[in-house]
Amino acid sequence: MAGEHPVPGGMRRFRRAAALLVAATLVATTGSTIPNASGPGWASPGLVGGGGWPITGVPLSPVEAPGAGYLPDSSVVRLADGRIRLVPSGAETSALVPADDPQVAAAVRADSTWLADGTVPGDGFVERGRYGDRYRDMAARALLDLRLLTRPNGASLASWYGAWRYCWPRDSAFAAAAFTVTGHLPEARRVLRFLARVQHEDGVWAARYRPDGTAVADGRDPQLDSLGWVLWAGWLYRAQTPAAEDLPELWPMVQRAADHLAGSLDTEGLPPPSSDYWERDRGREQDPRRPTLGVVGPVLAGLRAAAALADDYGGDAKAARWRTAAHRVSAAVARQFAPYGYPRSPIRGGLMDTSVTFIAPPFAPPDPSVTAAVADAAGKQSLPNGGVLPGERWAGNKLVAWTPETALFGLNAAASGRINEALGRLDWLTVHRTSLGALPEKIGETGRPAGVAPLGWTASLVVLTLSALKHPLPVPPIS
């Protein structure tokens, strides 16, 4: 990186050895292909930023990580020797500068001002002897990382590295929601505008996009859960912002997506099978003929959200059509998923997974049977390290916990009023951040990061969870 001093030969050998060890660990823990970056992404404890425009970041070198930390409320890093690493305004590479360099104060001021333009959830929350300011640093870091991951054109990246350096509409919807609830509305609008711009005419989105907005043509079909999540995020934005902050692009985008979902339902009231947040081919599901709850839950939330938006925009005919479609999906869930305890696939003996939270607060009204199913899933997916697996009898590494799934259980607990449970999930996430405080994708058996950091989806979910503890998040109305 720019500004580094020459590295001694011994240090170079150490770095190569460390990189090989990390790469081997990545293969062992994930069983997947190493990202096509110059090195494994999660070797870095976080991103370096600079507070300039366009907002950008670069990974901190693992060699510089020991003893390094962010200056308060910023993405500027102080190294162990007191020097500062930041990305100069307008640059795309980092520089190493002395602590008294004027760029340092300017960058910290820019980041801190941006945070102060909205709210940092977790600041001042008090409940049953626990103080929410213990979570403020995690919330601030999550928001600053989301800002670094969101390109000037609104593409919100899953993470910064190789196979994660793409925009998934699903993840982007949660980023827009997080920016919305904290009042960082320019960023929420940028993300939603990007989604409106890349949406296909038939209402769907590609599975993922490059940072420049071009769809990735890798054989993946559109993923229908993304339509539901974008509709939910669009409704949340409209519900949480004044009319003066309306987006002209929002209503046309909503109409295309909701019309597609309403027209896709079969005679049973279910959407067609599709890949969901597991990114797994639908043919590998227990029941490949029908959609998973990971698709059905977001579709239901999205149709309810779209109907509420139509009411707001004066689209009575659209509201009636989408509300009828939502009732059909809800009835299908009651007939086909409820009898088996809301498993991932609607069959006897169906396995539980985190998607049961998609039909619970804050995405749907509370229901005692769903609450029981959430508890059942959380128990079956729990790990000794305190986190959870994505699903029951997970086919991947059974010792590695996933932070988005852990955060989803926390979000549901916070939105449902189970405060101690939510705080317990947040406590686990807090202590399992990287040395710089970023939220990684996965945590290994020994409690160390085992996936890329930061992960945008987890950052969004943590922000939403902390927001729900202070102020109840709205739920899409059912009628």
C-alpha cells in the first residue's frame, strides 16, 4: 500500500507464511473456494478510510494490525507506533502519515460529523442493569463500515474482498434499512436508487451485481427473496422519513417488484422455488418442488409492505391486488409450513433454519407458534462457542458460527421484547469482533474470526437490533 516503508526479508517471509496459514485455515473452515483477491480477506481486521469523498476504504495489512485501533468515531487507524494510516481525500490507496498531519484531524472530523448527522443506536440504552453505551462502539463501527462498503453510485458491497466484493440486492436492502433507522438518509436513498436503476423491467434483480452496477452473468437465477427484502426496505424508508425526503424512483420500483411477486404465485399461494440467502441451488433442498421459508418469508413481508406503500401513494387497485396476494401467501404458510413447526422446507421432518425469523417481528406480527419455532430453531442451531449455525444439521463446517444468523436471532428477540436474549446475542457479537472492532462473517471454534470482515449484512442487522431496543421497529401491516 502507498506510504509503506520497505519490508525486511524476514518480515516478508513471515507475511507469506502467515498468508499461507490463513488460506489453509479458510479452506478448512469453509470448504469453499478462496476469494480471488491478492490474499484471504479475513486476514485483515478491518478497513481503513479517510472521511473524504468519494468514501472509500482499503484493508489494513495484518502486519500492521497488532496494537492498531481506530481513532474514535472514525475510520482512521492509529498504528502501534503512533503513526496514522488513512485514505487521503479523493484517493483510493492508503497513506501513512504522522499523527499531527492536518489530514488526520480533517478525516476524523468528517467521519464524526457524518455519524452525528444521524443517530448511533446503543448510545445510552439502559435495561435491567445493562448499559447500552457498551454497544455504542460496535454500532458506530458498523455504520462507518457500511458507509465504506457503499459506493458513490449506491452499490452496497457485501464486503471488500474477492468473492464478496459484489452487491447482492438482499444485503443492500438491509443496508438501506440500517441507514434509514439511524437517520443517515442520503446513504439510504443512494442504495435504493441503485436498486431501482439496476432492476429489470420484469421487476426482478440479478442475484448479484458488480460495483459498477453491471449484473454478474454466472448462471445464477434471480433470487426471489431479494424482491421481498427490497420492498420491505422501501416501505421502511417511506414509513420512517418525511414526505419531503420521498424518492421518485421508489414507487415505480415497488410496482415492478410487487407485480412480479403477485403474478408468480401458484395455485397454492406460494412463489416458485428459488435460491435464497443460503445461495444454494434449490435442487439440493429437502423439497425441491416448493420454495423454502427463506423465500416465502421475505415474499410475504414484501407484499404486505408493497400494499401499505400503495395505500400511501394512492394506488388503491395495486394495494388490493398485493394485499390479496399477501393473504394467499400467509394462508399457504399456515397450511404448508405451520403443521411441521415452520421448517425450511414444508415437509414432515423438515429441518429448521434461521429463516423462521423472517415470519416474525420485525418482518411480521408476533405469533405464539412462530415464537416457539424461533426458539426451537435457535436451540437446534446453537454452538458451544455461543453462536449459531445457519441451519439444523448444517452441511458445512459444524464448528463455525455465522454472525448474520446470530444477529437475526438477536433482531427478532429485540423486536419481540425479549430484551435479555437480544442483549446476550449482542454481547456475543461484541466480543467476537476483530481487533479493530469490525464484524466478521464467521467465528471459528476457538472464537477467532473465520470469515471476511467487515460483513455488511451483519453490520446492518446489528444496527437494526440496537435500534429496535430503543424504539420498536414498525412491522408491515397485514391489512
